[in-house]
Amino acid sequence: MKLIRYFFVGGIAAVVDIGIFVIFAKVLGFNYLIVAAVGFTLATFVNYFLSVRHVFESGVRFRRAHEIGLVYLVSAIGLAINQTVLYIGIDRLGWEMILTKIVATGVVFVWNYTIRSRFVFKASTPIKDPACKSS
């Protein structure tokens, strides 16, 4: 059930990410790698906000600030994956820009869910730290 909820949350974040990409890279012609980084960062914020409301329990394993830092660390790796797929797909393989962005988004979706669910928000092994508290 958690994966299904994350799929919807990720879908909303993907709409933000891909929407920004289409408007600024495809339509307005800005550099696609810069636009992808900005859109990805905004989508990460949307994803975190919705994830802690509808998918994961925030503050179970780590304090909120630490948790947010971990989410952005995981997302930074996701951004590197996103940028690599975009560069290879568009510049090296000549794929269409939006198709490549959709592929990159799918790959990063799998990365983000796997790492967030198994490490960042893993509720089955909460840390016994008195500073940890639920939001």
C-alpha cells in the first residue's frame, strides 16, 4: 500500500518536474540540464512534503532536520542519475527531450523510493534517541 501511495505522490512531483522541464527547456529553449536541476529540486520539496503527509511517518528514525538532510542527500544522488540519463539520452543517443526526461524520472523514482523506504523512513528499526520525536 505504501508503494501505491508513493506512486501517486511521486506522480505529483513528476508533474512539477516534467512541467517545468517542458516549459523552460522544450518551449522556451533554456539549457535542459540547468532547467532539469531546478525542476528536480522543486519537485523534491513537493515530494518530501507530500511523502511525510501521505506515505512515510516523519521523525520516527531521525529528527526532522536530519531527515530532511538525508532526503536531499538521496535526492542529490537522484539528481546526478537524472542528469546522467538526460545527457546520455539527449546528447549521446539523440533521443527526444521529453521522452528522455520521462525515462530519467522513472529511473530516479525507483532510486528514491527504494532508498527512502529502506533507510530514511524505515520504521521497523527506529533509533532509540530521546531527541527523536514525531512531528
